[in-house]
Amino acid sequence: MSNPNRDFMFERDIETLSRSALVELQLERLQWTLKRAYKNVPHYRRAFDAAAIKPEQLKSLSDFKHFPFTVKTDLRDNYPFKMFASAMDEMCRLHASSGTTGKPTVVGYTRGDIDRWAGLMARSMAAAGARPGNIVHNAYGYGLFTGGLGAHYGAEKLGCVVVPVSGGGTERQVMLMKDFAADILCSTPSYALNIVEVAAQQGIDIASLPVRRGIFGAEPWSEAMRAELDWQLGIKSVDIYGLSEIMGPGVACECDTERRGLHGWEDHFLFEIIDPETLEPLPMGETGELVITTLTKEAMPMVRYRTRDITRLSDEPCSCGRSHVRILRVTGRDDDMLIIRGVNVYPSQIESVLVAIDGLSPHYQIVLKNDGPLDAMTVEVEVAPDAPSADDELVTKAGEIRHHIKSIIGVTCAVTARRTGEIPRSEGKAVRVRDLRN
Ligand code: DLL
């Protein structure tokens, strides 16, 4: 007999649509999007005119490569509302992402956009193993960040009971997870680790609680971190991806059948991988920058948005039966890539090495400084609470870690082993890199 849980899908017909039907739907929706963008958004009209291309010239998906890209500075240049294709009285929500410098990036939604987003989050959460009636402990931040409200509306749409705790107040989170018997934990992976640690400090065996799935995203994390979270929490951790400019969380999500790559919802988005140097589209399976086009967004259509996220696509069939392409784990952004003595390194690669070493906690930070004309990197990592931590023992441990980083990633760096509590804890997206360069 088939397992009813495993076969559950939120929108089976769409999730299992044939490739040819998906392509046909994408073409129709892309033509609609391009026309709407050109007609309603002066930025797109200027950009298409400069590229000497009109929406009507898109006859098949292969014509799309002639359309211009959109980049983050386009959103900043059109701050706050000039990227909108809907009038304010047709809209119902604004979100914004803080950004490290200057003005935030503002995004807007119509009522229809919010409903479609809730549907895609419900689809994602169902793929991750959430079921109607489940209690969802939502520790993504509420507010301008899309994580909290995105997961909230999705969980409700799926028929779950949401506990809208947001981030922070970690001791109380542990109490609520236990007392309300949450089935599903939604948070950044780094905040989930914080919750694990605080539970241990309170003498609570978190692995014995009923929670059985973690839906983790909003920041890069490694397979090693997944193994750690699965084990510590006694759950299956699932990766969820999204970005404010495109919608928020739920652009893509892993299924709990394979947990190998995130199904990107192709009825609402068109995914491309480009070479970030030449800007040419790359064939299926090659690694490059993810470029996303929205196909159903009314308030803020995004045409060929350069995410800066580095990944690859896979069209290998998935045993869950979903036909939508898989986006492999995003290991970092090209603007997060560090070049240390000529070697390219992503923080998540350092994480993979650290999580695999005995006697360490998963709390780490990378500190960058100038070393003459070069960049110098120091990895600061905490030893596990029960590990030896006399001064000389920390020095020995640091030497061992340095050796592992050198032999696995090939980069020479300094390492400082720290005692419990010396690395700041995350309540949302973790700050993995402290950049002290001039
Ligand atoms: O982080 C939306 C989100 C909320 C996704 C909750 C998942 C869960 P932004 O704040 O606009 O939106 O940040 C988007 O975060 O371009 C990636 O660089 C990174 N990111 C998001 N999800 C993942 C992930 C939300 N699963 C930026 N793995 C994106 C790696 C991720 N990086």
C-alpha cells in the first residue's frame, strides 16, 4: 500500500505537470509579464528600448536571452516605488530588505500576489513534510523581512496551526515548542542551532520533543550543518530558498523524499543559470549565477533578475514525482566569495570543515583583515561546551583546525579556538564574516 504521507502534494496537478505543458505555460505567462512590465514600468521600457527588443518579439523561450537583466541597483535607483507595475490602490503589502549600505530594497504585492505567495509557501511546506493540522513554530523574523509573514501565510493556507513567535527570546521559544508540542520548526539554520543550545542549557532534551521537521533557509548552510541539526533536534531538516525581490521564501524548496536539491516552482518562475563574467546562459547542470524571472507577479514583475546566488540546476527526475527543476543547494553568493591568497573560498565551505571536526561547536565567524596588499583570514570557532579549554588546549585545537582547512579547502589561514559563548549567537541571519579590511 502506498504511504499517504509520502504521496501528499498541495497542488498535485501542477507539481507533476509534464515538461511540454510547463514550457507552454511559461511562455504564455512570460509574454504576459513582459508586456505588463514594458507598459507599466518606465525602467523596463527604457531597458528594453536600449536593448532594441519588444515584448512581442518573444515567440519562444529561446528568444528570452535577448532581453536585458535586472540588477539590485536598478531597484535602488527606482527607490521606493518606481519598479511597481500596479497602482498603490491595487496593492496590499510592502516588504523591504535592509541591505548593508544605503536605502533598503522595497518590494510590493497585490492581494493576488499575496495569495499566490501563500500558495507557493503551502506547496513548499507540504513538500518539506508539513501536513494540515500540524503545529508550526514560526521563528522567522516578522516585519519588513519576508521570512515571518511568508511562512505564516503559507502554513495557514496549508491548514496548519501557526505559532507566530518571530526571532529572539530563545528561552521562551524552547518552552513554547515543548508546551505546544510543535511538529514543525521554521527558522534560519543558525537560529535553530541557537535554540538547540539554549534548550541544553535549560536541561531540556530537545531531541525528545515531538518536532519532526525543520524548514530552514534564508542563509547558506552546509550538508554537515544539516546532519548536525537532524541529529541534535531529532528531525529531518529541509532547505527552503527565496528572496524578497522575487517574492520571499518559497521560490524553491526541497522535498523530504530525496532532500537533494530544491524544487523551483516553474509555473511561477523561470530559472536560468548564467556565467557571471560573460552573462551567457549556461547549459543544464553547469554552475553559475542564478537568474530568476517572475511569471505571475502583478505588483512587481522581475525580468531576468541577477540573484548573485551561485548554484546549478538539475533536471534529473526526482522520486517524489514532482516534475519541477531542482536548484542545488546555494553555497553562497558571488559577493560573499572570499579570495584568500588566490584561493576562492565561501564561508559555507569553512562551515563544512568545522562541523566535521570533533570537539567543536557549530558557532564560528570569519574575520578578514589586511595583510599588506593581501587579505588575511582568521577563523574563530568555539570548542564544544564539554571539550578541554585550557589555554594550551585551545592552541592545540586551533592547530588541528588550521591543518584540516588547509588540507580540505587548500587555503592557509589563522585559527582561534574560543570558549563557549564567545562567538555572537544568531537570532535571524547569522553574521558569518566580520570584515575589518580598510
Ligand atoms: O531570505 C527569504 C527567505 C526567508 C528564504 C525565509 C528562506 C526562508 P532576503 O532577505 O531577500 O530573503 O535574502 C535573500 O538570502 O539571495 C540568498 O543569498 C540567501 N538565501 C535565502 N535562502 C537561502 C538558502 C530571504 N536556502 C538571499 N540557502 C538570497 C542559501 C539562501 N542562501
